[in-house]
Amino acid sequence: MEKILFLLGCLIPATVCGYTDIKRGLIYNKVTLPMIAAGICYSIYTSQIKEALLGLALGFFILLICGLMGGVGGGDVKLAAALGAWFGTDVLWVLFLGSFFCIIWGGYKLSKLGQLKKRTTVFFRGLFFRYVYGMKGIMFLPKLPEEDEPVPDDVIPYGTCLALASWIIFFI
């Protein structure tokens, strides 16, 4: 019964979020907010409310930091919080695996666009100058566009990667 509840309350909504993120570049509150509430109800049912609240906080705050730096959108932050409510502290594995998928996908996409060498050179040169010479502001990394701007070709839908990672972590 618990696996069916997990499937209906977490994995299917996460898949919907992943789909809308890849198609429209958006993750809707009408999916993530009920997913958070259902995750808390599920944790009460399974007597794991403390772990669920800790997972919710971990998922939210880790991605909030990334969101404030311009790396992920608000929908990704709420999806990570919702996955945290369902997975508890195992949300760290979901975030790690989702990030790994993004790195692979991003490398492929940048390679296909002919930008991989340039971006990795800028990244590692910036790291070198920052940590060897203490220079800040050398490493320029692009940020997500504002709400009304077009989405660049090199953007990776992190919500899709989180949805895929959640399915894998569920079955492990």
C-alpha cells in the first residue's frame, strides 16, 4: 500500500513536473504544493514526520541557494522541497543524482552547440584565479533568464533530471 501511495503522491506528480519543465520550462505550483502537503500526510501515516520535515528543509534550502545564485528556478526549489517531504533525508541522493544527470546532459548539449571547450576553459580558469590568487569575479557563469526573456538553447531542465533521479532512487 505504501508503494502505491508513494507512486501516486510523489513519482507521478514528479514526472508531470519533469514533463512540463522540459516542454515549457515551468514547474507549476498546482503540482508541487499539493505534492508537499501529500508528502507530509504520507510521513504522518508512516510515522516519519521528523525525517520528512528535515528532507523538505534540506531540499528547499539547498536549491534555494542555487536559485539565489541564478542556477535554478523557483519551481525546481519547490519540487526539491516536495521530494524532500517524500524521500526524507534521501533527498540528498535525489539531488546528487539529478545534478549528475544535468552535468552529463549539459556537457552533451554544450558539445552539440560547440560551446563545451569555451565554457570549461572559462570555468577552470576562473577556479584557478579564484583559489590560487584570491581573485573574485573572474569566473562568469550564465544565469537563468528573467521571466519574460526567451530561454537560451543551453538551459537544462533540472526538474526533469530530479524526476528521473527520484524514480531511480525509489527503485534502489
